[in-house]
Amino acid sequence: MIQGTASDVGKSLVTAAIGRLMTRDGYRTAPFKSQNMALNSYVTEDGKEIGRAQGMQAEAFGIAATTDMNPILLKPSGEMSAQIVVHGVPHAALSAREYREKFLPEARGTVMAALERLRASYEAVLIEGAGSPAEINLKANDIVNMNLAGWADAPVLLVADIDRGGVFAFIVGTLELLEPHERQRVRGFIINKFRGDLSLLQPGLDWLEQRTGIPVLGVLPFLPQLRIEAEDSVVLEGTPGTRQQGDGKELDIAVIHYPRISNFTDFDPLADEPDTAVRYVSRAEELGSPDVILLPGTKNTAADLRYLREQGFPAAITAALKDGAHQLVGICGGYQMLGVKLLDPDAVESSEPGESAGLGYLPLSTVFLPDKTTVRVSGSLAADHPLRLGGGARAATAELGVSGYEIHMGATSNLGADAVRSLFRLKGADGELQPEGWGTLDGKIWGTYLHGLFHNDGLRRAWLDGLRVSKGLKPLESTFSAAAAREREFDRLADAVSEHLNMQAIYEIMGLQKTEER
């Protein structure tokens, strides 16, 4: 089990790296996190929803993700409430107190049944903890840290982040707050995100080992610009909202960062294109006149729409479109916002039934429904998609396939008949092609429920080339494989960890052997 001294110390990536190395060594390895809290979720092949970290880890291990790898997912919907997803399906909407008092006491069976199925199917399971095991107020009903380690009889590696400072205090303080039997489970420390001269750190490492009697198994380097999908929008904090002069990028894409932003990794491949700058803006004055304004997904469309209005974004968006912005695009919740009205007859997104006005850019109406849609989809662009008309000869003639996934609790319908056109043709449950997404006839404003849209390499480049043509620039045409780039980043992470982590000691702790000894 990989636990951490705090949130965001790198548990997910350390787990991914160790599992990638074990997979290279021939072990069939699976990730597991009993309870995850994340808005950036992942849809499994059978259309179920889990935390993105476990989906990412499964990809790094070369296996298909299942809900057993993350049986309980919490999706915050407010300051003190969350949607509880159990084995990929919404279970209930509970307050923090209701979750702790009503749900957690019954959760052990769900957690352990999932873990035992993984243990029966794989040679090794890497369990990821959450937050810190030393959160005293949470320990009584813990199902994700030391209680779970005890139920699973799992040795623990403790990860600490040296980049935030106070690493020795974090480690020793965590141990001090553990019960004696819990401390005995901690078999090694991993210090993460180190930059500098290791010889200057060595006296501290020696002191730590003498003080605790527990070995430091590795000091992992800080890896700049590691392009592996993040789970938590905390990684967006500090991302500049204003474009830097002279950044050399010809296309400027602004993503509006509202409080409940979800699945923001939709836009990672755009940022990897050589001509494209992606920036996140949380204030209207940061918006300016980008080439594209993107409204991303959200856990609560109505609440984040109120946020946009409170911050003055509608006027800023309208001004940007008049001042030269080429497109306004909505994904999932952002797509719903583009319409004229939002209906919530069953109080899915609000405390009581009601109706609210959308931004009014598209003649669409969305009804929020109690049942969530979670599905992987594939298809192609519609024959008359505006992208084909504005993206140059390549976009007009190429077979631009599209695949992705949907996660939403609403159905959107067209009120404007011929005022808009549908964007995609996707295979339905019956295998027939169905229209999806709507946009204005000129292609300037459009929206879709498709997450992962820009991970489609040909479509992504054709769309960007269409923007270039609109700006009087020549198309680049060539692009990269997002899937291949992800594999390279997994290997980059694993290679760095392999060089600095004592995998032999980890194998011994697990009671396993390295490949050459098997």
C-alpha cells in the first residue's frame, strides 16, 4: 500500500510508476483505491465511472480499468455535499456528515469484496491511500488508509513531498500520530519531488532512518512538465490566465476555470500542439480576445453558471466574440450552459425543482435527469460539419473519426430546428448512427457532450488548422499521437523512478522476486 503524508504528495504517480515497473518485470499488477474524491473521472469499457487516477494507472499497467479498482467515488457537488458513486453508478447525494454516519459504517464489505476479486485475478495489487493516515478526526471510520491496510494485511510505503518543505516533520509527525500497530506496517519512506544536490540531503536521510528505524527507499526527482493526466484541479492553481507575450504560440485558447470544473484533462492534447497555448482563466478581466473560448465540464452546471454571471463572464465572452474570437465551444456542462434554458424538475442540481436561463448562444434546452449517462462512444463528424468547411482540403476530404466518452445527468434538445446543425454521428446502443452535438451554421459556436474529443489526433489537428486558416495562417497538417505520447510519459516516469527507487527492497517487502530471479 502506498500512503502519503498529505494530499497531492504524488501517491498516484508513485503508484503508477511502481506498477509500470512491475509490469515490465512480468507481474500482472492492478491498482486499487477504495475511496476516491475527484471531479475528473474516467469511464470504463463497460460504461461505469471511476476516479481518473485508477483509470490512468490501469493504462500504465497495460490492463483494462474496472470498477473494482475504485469501488467508491465521491464527486463533490457543494462545499459540504457530494454525489456517491458505487461501482460506477450514482448511489446517493449525501452531506459530509451523512456520508460518515450512514454510508461508511457499511462500506467495508463493498471495499473488501472488490479488493479480493482483484487479488484473485492479479499477481500483485498496489493499493493507494488518500490524504493522510494521520487525520485523527477521520480515523474511526477510515476505509482508505490504515484501517484498510489492516483489513488487507498490507505493508505500507509512506510518500512525502519535499518540494513543499518540512519533509522530515511531515514524516516523523505522521508516524507519531499513528497507533503502534499502524507504525509497524510502515516499511519504507519515499521522498518525492526533490530538486538539488542529494549529498546535501543525505545527513537528513541518515537522521530520519536512525530516528525511526525505517529505511528511505528512494528520493525521487522532480519531473518538470510531466504530461500524465491529473485527477484533481488543484494542479490548475497558479496556471496563468493571461497570455505571456512572446510565448511563440500562434493560437490562443482560453478555458474558463469555474469552481466545479471537471474533466479538464480534455484539453491536455491541445496544450501539447506546437502552435497552441492553453490558459485557464477564473476572472473575466483575464479573458481578453483569445482565438477560442472553451467552457469545460462541471459537476454542477447551474451553480457554475451562476458563478460565470457573478464574475461578469457573459459580457466578457460577448465582447471577445465581437473583438475577434473565432469560436466559443462548450463541452458537457459547458455545452448545457450555451443553451437558452436549463430545467431541473427533479432537483438533480438544486435543492428544489426549478428552471434557469442559459447563456443563450444556441437554441437548446437541457433537462437534468436523475439517471446518469456514462458511456464510451465512437463515430465520425457529420458530412456538413463546419470544421470540414473551414479546415482546409484535408478536413474536407479526410475520414475524421471520433471517439470519446460521456458523463452527464441531462438531455439536451434542439429548439431552433434549422438554425443549428448537428456535429457528430455516433453509434447508439442499437449500432445505428445518431446525431450528437449542435452548433451554429457558421461553426463559430458549438457544443458537445463528448469528453476526450481532442484526444482524436486527426480531428484535433484539422480543427486547429481551421483556426489557422481563419487567421490567415497556413495549416500545419502534421500532428502527434496522443496515445503514443501518453505511453512515452509513462515510460519517462517509470525510468526516472527506476533510477532512484530501491525496487529490490520493495519486491522483498511484497514477498516477490525481480524478473531475473523468478
